[in-house]
Amino acid sequence: MNVILVSLDTTRADHLSCYRWPRLTSPHLDRLAEEGILFERCFSPWIPTHPAHTSLFTGQDPMRHQVIAQGGKAELAAEIPTLAELLRDRGYFTAAADNLGRWFSRGVALYRTYRWTHDPSGGWRKGEAVTEAALEVLNAAACQDRPFFLFLHYWDPHTPYLPPSPFDRLFYTGDDPDASRDHRGMAPVLNFPPFGGYFRDWMGDVTDIEFPKAQYDAEIAYMDACLQHVWTRLEELNLADRTLVVVTADHGEELDEHQMWFDHHGLYDTNLHIPLILRGPDIPRGARVELPVRLVDVAPTILSYLGFEGLPADLGLVGESLLPALAGGVDRGTGETLYLTECTWMRKRGLRTREWKLIVARDHPDIHGRPPVELYHLPTDPGEQRNLADERPDVVTRLKADLFAWVARRQRETGLPDPIEAQEITLRQIGGKTAPRPPDGKIAPSSSG
């Protein structure tokens, strides 16, 4: 059995049409979901890109792998194997279309990077560049006689939102995003010191905040169209019936919900709720799983699906196989309680249950001036808008105790320091719009991930 693992960087689950977003952003992914299984409530607890992808590849949490920040100095320890290394050692051909480098290329026999180009309309053809590299590694995998593991990393919904033509005006219905009148709220966005220069560099004189939000969706639609070339080629090679396809994301994106505009910091569900779709032999068709699950469960799920059922337990993985959930054999998800961290723009940790979300700042004030303790009642406030920390100190006390008991327990189990205490934030300012563009296949140090 072959595996293709796809990461859609910076993609919110709730902005895919298969997750009931009203705009038709993902018709090809929608079809993939109809042919497989969709997890309604998958979460990425440790953001942004570097810690999230490290957890995706290792099945471990930051308390074990120690990668907690974007662009930090921490490296993944050699004794913690990646999914590619584990499968390579078990006879798999491993390849990737990716540009993260560092430990993310460990165990990958054929590692292809990419560099996207500009469109005459001013957009960036990110998805086509990734697809070109993806088709190269897929064709190479098809030309050898071993089962294969491919990792494909798409970046389109990451800032700057510059979809190429004809996607550049796909969803924006306003008359003129650059009109002199103030549509709604762009002034604080463009004047926010850590991001203002960067935003102005790629948004210009945009005054309508609905425009970048529409462009985010347009980027998803463009990426979806690019992905279809991969699915088509898989069919042409007669490999679809022998390949498990897993599509997920490292984190989501803030689009004005908490005034943390067009980035992925803040431990709100806008950043934590990600897609997870599986299609392959013996995967239920058209099923949707409501149980909460985690990004860290992907690696053990793949290993178990390939027949290495005992390996996750032997390695002491934090993640758990989701195969029982695929079969409907469990009534609780792996993500009933989530311990959350971020340490890139701000040092915060949190705890999420079905009922409550607690967010505690390690340093205060944060860059947005939000309070040091936040508490949200998720059943009545799923958008996390009403902070109940002052009204419910009893809940804050209880959840704090649970959160820090987990930290202490994980420190005992790993024998390692608490990384959020040992490491500093890594980003304070974003430069020009070329910062997130990979120069020579590497992510620029100033990228927000």
C-alpha cells in the first residue's frame, strides 16, 4: 500500500466547501471527501508551522520533540524518528515536494523543492510550482517497484494572498477594494506595527477588509484546482486503488475574528481547527466523523493502516491511531481534551475541552493587548468572543490546575524541560512581502510560518 500525505499550509477547515463553507472553494477536495472519510473536528494544538509539522511527522507533542516555535534554534533530536524514516527503514520509497528543509527532509530519498513565479495579473503561482514538483516525485515513485510514501506541501492560503488570474477576483463582490472610502476596519490592520508594512506591501491601498478575506478563499480554490492534477495523475498511473491519501493542514488562519489579522497566532479555533480527509482501500466512503481528533494522530494512523499496528506503542507516540474511529468502534475521540501551545509571536498555553477553552499568557501584555487569562464557553460561544475569566474564576482555577498538572506530568515522563519556559518567541516583525516566499527552497527567517 502506498501513502500520499498532503499538508495544506494555513488552511482553515471551515473555509473548505466540504466543511459547509458557503463559497465553493474546494470542489475537488469535496469529491475526495465523498470517496473517503472526513473528520469534522480535527485540531492542531501546537502552532504554527514548525511545531505542527514536527508533531505531524513524529506523532509526538512539543514536550517530547521540543520544537515549539517557528524558526527557533531547537532541532528535532536524532533519536526521535520521523514518519519518512520509519517507512524508509521498512522498505518504502520516500519522496517529498516540500521546502521546509531541516529535519523535515530526514528519511526522504527524493526531496524536491520549488520556487513559485509571478502571474501577469500580479498573483503568485504557488500551487502550480508545488504541483510540478509533486508530479515529479509521483512519477518517480511509480517507476520503481517498492511501495512509496510521498509528502506534498502546498502553501497557497499563506500570506500574501495573491491568487493568480482567473482566481484573483473569484469571490470578491465589491466594486473596488482600493476605493478611498473606508469600507470597514482596514485602518487598524494596515497600521498595526508588527505587520503594517508587510500588509501595505502586498495590499496597497485596500480599504475593504472583505477583500483580503475573499482572496484567502480564492487561494484555497486555486490550490484545490492544482491538487486535481495530482489526483488525475494518480488515476492515470493506476495507483489510486493502492494508495492511501491523507489531506490535512498544519494550522488555520485569523481573518479578523479576534483582531489578529491575516496570520496564525492566537490559540483560537480559527487557528486550531484544520481539515482531515482520508481516502483509500478499506476507508469508508462518504463518512463523516464527529469525534474530536488531533493532527498528532495522523502518523500512528498511517503506520497502523500499513500494518505496523504495534509500532506507535513501541515508540511511545503521544498520537493514537484513528482506525477504530474509522470503523465506528469508539465513542470518544482522541481530542476530547487538548493542551495548547504557541511560542512564536506570543508565549501562551491553553486547554480545550468540549465545554471550555482556557488561554493563559506566559508574558503580558501580548502584541494585541489581550488579557492574560481568557476563558470561553464553547457550546454557547463557539466564536470565542465573550471572555468569562472574571465571571467564572472557579472554572479558571480548575482548568489551570489541569493544564499545569499535564505540563508537570509530561516533564516527568520525558525528562526534558518545558520548552515554552526554556525558549523565547522568535518573531516580532514581518518584513516585505517577499519574506514568506521560499528563496532557493528555504523558508525565509522572517516568515510567520
